[in-house]
Amino acid sequence: MKILIRVVLFSLIIVSLISFSFQTEITKPNIVFILADDLGYGDLSCYGQQKFTTPNIDQLASLGMKFTMHYAGSCVCAPSRCSIMTGLHTGHSFIRDNRDYKDGGQWPLPDNTFTLAHLFKDKGYVTGAFGKWGLGYWQNSGSPINQGFDTFFGYLSQRNAHHYYPTYIFQDNRKLQLMQNKDSLNGCYVPYLIHEKALKFIEENKDHPFFLYYPSIIPHAELKAPDTCMLKHIGKYEPEKSFKGTDYGNKKYKKGSYGSQANCHACMATMINILDDQVGDILHKLEEMGIDDHTMVVFTSDNGPHEEGGADPEYFNSSGGLRGVKRDLYEGGIRVPLLVMWKGKIKAGSYSNHISAFWDMLPTFADILQEKSLTDIDGISFWPTLSGEGIQKEHDYLYWEFRSRGGRQAIRKEKWKGVRYDVRKKRKSPIELYNLENDPSETINVADNYPEIVEELELLFNEARIESKEFKW
């Protein structure tokens, strides 16, 4: 009898352990991280866009949490993406502007970098990146394959990513020539090709935890979209605007210079419409594969709206009433949409005014994966905000610097925002001070009224950054 009891108890223990293991595995969420390119705070209808609608992205907002005070890592592409990957702000990160590198790509992440992809890979995830990288080239340390991704498909170089009908892209570290786009041909709209590969990645890994990083090039310049998609938008956004760019026959054609566009407003709306459709496709694919209830979907943008290639952010109110655009450290250049969905874990239709930034992504995902060993980062997990559980820690301040355009710095500390331009010309150029609580558009510089706040921010501007020979002003 005693032996029988022991056998039964042992069996129950084994069953419990198996059940626990299964539950642990099934609750480890898949992650889909969608990063739009130069999408402004006001470019989504769920954030106030009036000229067109984004129903699929709006659905994502209705199924999860919408953030109103989220910030990009920088006001331009490469340093902003670096911040996502490393958990560092631009006072500490290795990439602080869009510098080109000698091999044709951008300045690469160093060999010893611990990235978001490494975090997931170390936890047993399959990792894939589909879209625009911009943090190194195929033959150096910055290649996504050298930075934790199992597979990559898209643009390694930001310059090549200026083109929607490029002559080549990359699969892993292999260059793929696109004969459909040779010379004057525009036979392959690459965002469609990238999207197809991303959906296939979901299908192939539906039975295994995966991290899908989807840095779309939409709606970055140049302004290009298939004619069939443009038809329903042409004539709806008057007065229309045209742009004369670099066309076939020019030696710079498809080599970084933006092409011409006769209907700039219609094209911008079309491109965001395509992005919205692709978000809808991803949500549908997750549901079709039966994994939507244990997949977290994140949607955001790398910086504020651009003015290049015929883009017209003023017409669309792309900055959502905030001051500035891409390359500005005013709110319009760095405050971006953030939507996060995870069914059953994040309250549907909720919103948050928690102040967060790209460097919070790494510790947030680490929190979800119960990884406690992260050190030497600037980010703070906002999982307590997403889950509604625990106490949310707040930042003492947020810091940005941008080495181009004369050198720019910004700090947000609670309701106060300090901005300083032309730092490379004059290290102690005047600090502008704004009270974002009652002046979110930064229209009134109150520096003269609060000298003690200005003095505090002056100290923080120096404290927040590490200077080396690579990052001297």
C-alpha cells in the first residue's frame, strides 16, 4: 500500500512539473515589434489625424494600451534604433547621429554590444528582422546577423532605404539584385516583398517563441507607392503638392537621392494606408495561426515626421500640434506614438501618460522574460504600467543629444523641458525652458522666470553624457 501511495505521489509530481513547464512555455509571449519610419505623432487617426484614417492601427490601439508621452531614442533614424537595441540614451550610446561608414552602410554597433535580439535569443527565441537596419553593414560588427538575429531581410544601408524600388536588398549577409528594378524599371515594390517575408516568418515559427522586429521604411522619403494604390487617393488632398527630384538618367538615380513625385499629398496618404494594411495583415496572421492570445504587438515610430522628398507635415499636421519635425529636439521631433497589445495581459482600450522612451524597451522585455541581470543601461521597465501590477518607477529625467545641425541637446524632467541648440559652436549656448504641462507645443520660453530650473538642467546636460574622441562636440 505504501509503495502504491509513493508511486501515485511521484506520478502527480511528474504531471505537475510537466504541466508547469508547458504553462511556462505557452505564456512566454511572442513579440512583434513594428517600427514605422518618420511617422509623426499626429499621423494616425487614433492620435488625431483628420485627413485620412488608419483603421487597423486604430484597432491595435483599441485592443491594447495607447501611450501619450512616449519618446523616440533620437530625432533621426540610426541613433533612435540604437537606443531600442541597447537600452541606452544618446548620452551613452555608441551611435549618436546618422554617420556613414567607410563600407557603404552606417556607423556599426561594436562587437561587444548586448542587443534586444541577444536578450530574446538567450531565452530560446527565434529572432528575425525585416525592414531597415541602419546600424552596420554586412561585413562588419554591426550586421544584424552579428547582433543577435537569426535572419534578416531588407535594407542594411539607410541610403538604399531611401528607395521603394531599389536595385538590391539583403537577405542575411547576402546581397540580392532585383532585376525587376534595374535601370528605369519599377517592378518590385520592396515593402511588399519584405512584408511577405515577415508573414512567412510568423507562419514558420508559430509553434516556437519568436521575436519579430519589423522596422518598416514607410513613410520615409522618397515618396513612392504603386499607381494602383495611389488611384483612390489622388485628388483628395488639395491643394496638391509636387516635387522635382532625381529621375532616370541622372547618375544619382536610385543611389540615395529622392525621386520625383507629382502628387505628394496623395502619395503620403497612400503609403501610410499601405502601412496600416500591413499592420492589419499581421494581426490577422496571428489570429489565423492561433497565436494572437500569447503574442505581444508593439507599434511605434523612430522619430518625428520628415520634410524631405516633397513631404508636407504641416499640411497633415503630422506633428500633432507639437513643435518641430525630424532632426528637432522639440517635442515634434521626438515624441512618437506607442501602442502595445497583449490579449489578457494588457487592458484593452487603455491609455497611459507615463513618460517613457526607447531605451526603456530592453528592460521592459527583460522584465517580461524575468531576466534580472541587465546592468549599465539607462532604461526603466514600464511593464508595471502595461500590466497594471506593481509599482511603476519613473525616470529622474530623459536626455537626448544630436551631433548634427550644430549640435543639439534636450532634457525632460517631469513637466520641464530644456532645449539647447548650436552646442558645437558654443558649449554653453542658452537653454530654452518650457513647461510641458501647460505649454505642450513649446511656444513660450520661460527660462528667465525659472533660473533655478535652468541651472539644474545645465548640470544635467553635463552629467547625462559621456564624452570620448568619437563623441566630442
